Amino acid sequence: WHDVDASTSASIALVNDINSSLQSPSGFIYDPWVLDESPSSSSLNSTAIRGTDNLNNMEQITLDNPSSGVYNLIVDGFAIPSGPQEYWVSYEFINSDVTLTYPIGGEGFAPGETQLIRWDASKGSSSFSLEYTIDGINWITISNSINSIHRYYSWSVPNISTDKAKVRVSRGSSIDESDNFFTIVRVPQNIIVDWTCPDSIYLYWNAVSGATSYEVSMLGNVYMDSMTTTNLTSAFILNPNPSITDSWFSVCAKINNGKGRRAYAINAQPTHNG
């Protein structure tokens, strides 16, 4: 609720005190969660306990594994010296589903690096299982015993090249996987800008195993803009701004339509000037 302004000299900022509780079908009363406001490090570091909240204008009541039946929300205007006081009640049902949040698809990973797989899930005691696929069909176990308190896992990316990689996480019957495929392919190395001229630019790099093509990018006004795609390890591109002969360039390897991670951009330091 939106409380009225308290006096600047008041010891407690709350003016209108509304208390809430939830009554279960069996008659059990659930109070909201309350923190210990005592000015000491031990109390401020302690976890919340259920109790009566006379300090805040927002209260939260939670209930784990609720049984079916009618629940009664009890709202008590404990002290309303400046009324009437309007209030709002909101609620949320949290199920046991798990949701993969990274990678969700479209990312570019490099073989052998470590990536943090992340997911969301409600509280539970069952462990999580992680798997990955490199062909979109067959799944390989990463781990089937991840602690129930964890929501991330350090994954060593396999030493392969593919544009059909996905990850999936599961707990019991709940399962979720990457929405789309992501790509695993090495990052191009040794990018060399051989020349930059007012009308053209030429650069080359080392080949990447498994790559079917390469995308060349150049720094635009704000972003790295895609300039061309080639199946060679070099590119000749027209300078989009003839007044600029000093810019930043990068290359990423592609497998079909899947893009790998772009290499660190290099500043054009040409060995020849046209």
C-alpha cells in the first residue's frame, strides 16, 4: 500500500499499519516473512522468519507444496490513524519447471573454452541433469548430479565444429533446452590488413578448421558492420567511406548459417597504401 508521509521526527516511518496472514484449509495460519531490524551485524545478517510486520508497507507470504482447498487471506487494519487506506493484493503460482537461460541459441562458442550454462528453477531438493547435442538429435550427458542449490554449471566446450549445438537441463520430469541452435567453431587468428585505400581494403587471416565461410566486419559509426562473406581466407572490399583509411576490422568463422564468435578487432595498420 502507499503509506502517507510520516513526521520527520517519527521513530518509525510507517504510519498506517496493515497486517496480513494466510489461513490454510486446515485452519493453520501462515504469517509473512519478517527480518530482524535490530542494529547489530548478527541480526542484520540473519534470515527472515515468519511473524507480524509492523515496519513495512509491503508484506510477503509464501507457501510450499500447498494442498487443495480454500485459503483465506486475512487483512487487518492494525493501526490506521490516517485513513481510509487503499491496498493491493498480488499473487503468483510458482511451479517446479526449469528454464534454460544460457545458451538459448545463436551464440558462438570456441572449442575447448569454458562457458557457464545457466538456468532458473524453483527451490527443490532434487539434483539437476545437463546434456548437450552437436547434431540436434543425439544427446550427450554433461552431468546428472548437479546440486539442487546451483543454477549454473562450468562447461568445457567439446573440441568439435558444428552449427547444430544445443544444451538442455532437466530435474525430474521438467526439462528445457536451447530455443535454437548455437555454433561451435574456432575464432579466426592472425588477421592482417594488407592495405587500406580510399576505394578498397584487403585483409587476410588463417583458415579455421570446419568453417564453410567467413564474415568480415568493419567498424561503422557505432557498431561493427558486416561487409562481406567469403569462403576464402582473404577479402577484398570496397571502402564504404573513402575519407577513412584507418578503421577497425574483425572476422568470424561460419558453419553454414551459424556464426562463430568474432575475433578481437584490429586497427588497420596497412603494410601498403593505395
